[in-house]
Amino acid sequence: MITCKRFLEELEAYLDEQTTPELRSELEQHLAECPNCWVITDTTKKTIRVYRGMDPYPIPGELHNKLLSALTRVAHRQNPAVGEVLATREELETK
Amino acid sequence: MASTTSPAGFNETPLVTRARAGDLSAFTQLVEKYEGKIFRLARHITNSQEDAEDVLQETFLKAYEHLGEFQGNSKFYTWIVRIAVNESLMKLRKRKSDRSVSLDEQIDTGEDVIAREIAVWEDNPEDKYSQTELREILDQAVKSLPPIFRSVFVLRDIEELSSEETAEILGLTVPAVKSRLLRARLKLREKLTRYFKRKGDDIFDYL
């Protein structure tokens, strides 16, 4: 018989599907009988899902270009033969 | 070098090989591929636009300068994430108001995070808000986590690294990563409940 306390201790393993099949079925039995643990589990799963669904931030073009210029300077310092100046994003877009 | 496949099945190995041989345009393609993720990570850990911009630049410059030291037995992506995490934590430590940031900080093991808010959520809570509003809500919630939880959560659930990779990058044990991740997830769940709960239907209130 799984208690709520025990259920919460195993929640992490349950969410990441790292329990044994036996423990998993005991935990699921508890979920079917305990509305509070069911809500916590469901809303925690949704928490993970909404974060995973977010796209990375768009990088402002100016910031991207600043990074490329800095890289070009470092590359040139390390090896003066690298004279090529990298195309900025605007230049790439107009190609 | 072992062939490594990074997020979304992208095989970074040919680009990394060319970049290591001094091909700057190959390195630039790696920058284009990962800058958004690195910027997001830095933004979350430092909580500052300005610091995140510095971290982004420092990370790729350091990676470029030290490319010769990259062994190729881990993913390039994991390697730059580690640089970005270190740079971000340095920013936090430098900040006067955050003098005590330590990933090894003792965390209380009380049960304070466990479920004060028990309310059913909408089936697709993310659909209740515009992308901009949603981003604001999610970012605010992450921001409220203490740095130790924030770093673990960002690497595991936002950057989607494994517990093992997260442990390696943060210098924690795998069980420590797992227990912090659970607490972070539960804390965020609490924070988000007021935005995502189903309206007019606190069915467990009477319990």
C-alpha cells in the first residue's frame, strides 16, 4: 500500500519513467485512488510540457552581428591569414 | 572523434571537425545553430538581459579559442553549455546582491514545497495565453526559483539534457540533480497554478 508521502518520494522517478514496472503499477494504483496525488502529478507533467514547448529566444540581429565581429577579430589575431570578414545576417538575407 | 548527434537529430560532428581545422565559417554555423539556446540558458540563470548578452559572447569566444582542447568524447553542445553555465554562475557570484550563490548550498529537506495548491488545470493551459504572455509567465516563475534549483531545471527541462549530463556540468551527483529537479518542478507547479487552473472548478477545495 503506497502512501502519499511515499508516492511523492517516487514522483521524480515516475515522471522520468525510471521505476521498475512493479513500482510503476503500484504508483498508478495509488493515482487511481488519490485525487490529490493525481492532480499534483497531472499538473507537474503539464509544467514540464509547457516549458519544453517553448522556442528559444530570437537573438536580436545586432547581438548576433556583434558576436560574429568579435569572433572574426579573435580568429584574425590567432591566425592573421584568416582575413575574411564574416557576412552579417543582413548581408546573408539579401543574398 | 565519435559521431555525436545533438538536439533534434542534428549531427554536429562534420562542422566541429572543420571548425577544429580552423574553418571559421564552420564554427559560425555552429554559432547559428546554438546561439538561441545558449542565450536562453544564460538569460534564465543570470536573470539579466545584459549579463546574458555578455555570457553569449564570452561562451562562443572561449569555445573558439579553446577548440583545440575539446576532446570530442562529449557532445560539442554539452561542452559549450558547460562554458555558458560557468560564465553565468560567475556573473551571479559577482553580483553583490547574490553574494552567496553556491550550487553546493545545503537545501532544506522539509516538505514546504509539497502541494499547497491542489487545483485541476486546463487540458492545454498554454492555449489560454498568447506566446508573449506565456513566455512572461513561464520566465517569471523560473526567475523566482533559487539559483540551485534554477540551474538544474534549466538544464534538464528547458535544454533537455540528461540527469547525467546535468550532474557533470554542475558538478553535482545524479541523485542531487534528481532531488533538486523534483523540487524545482513542484515549486514551478505551485507558481503556475494561479494562471493555469481551470476556472470555477476548485473541486478539491472542500477536501
